[in-house]
Amino acid sequence: MALVRADGTPCPARIRFYRQMITWAPLIFFSILPFWLLRVAPHWAIALGILLIGTVAYSTLATPERGLQDRILGTYLVPR
């Protein structure tokens, strides 16, 4: 697989780095946030978890050919 821009040119390393940061940031953020939020407001922690799962499910079902990070950066995964 190759990562390309909308015009078909290969993405530079900087864009590939940003794509990985966008991909992993929610996992890191949402693995730490509930522990803090459970102490402060447990009902909000549950609501946030449901909202996150719903958002990811909707995003995946709405556009299965492109991930959220690809839509944000305007990139595409294509076969070589």
C-alpha cells in the first residue's frame, strides 16, 4: 500500500508522521481521560465512552474506504 495525496503524488514523511499521530492520539487520550474523569464526574465518563464508541462506529460505517486520519489530512491509501 502507498499513501498518496488527492492528486496522486506520494506523501512526504511529515504527512505520514502526522497521520500516525492522529491515528494514535485518541487511543492515548481516551485511555488516560476516563481514569481522571471517573474521580471527578463518573456519569460524564460513561457518557464520553458511549459518545466515543458511537462516533468511531459511525465514521467507520459512513466511509469504510478512508479512515478519519485520511479525511483530515486529505490522503488516500492505494495499492502499489
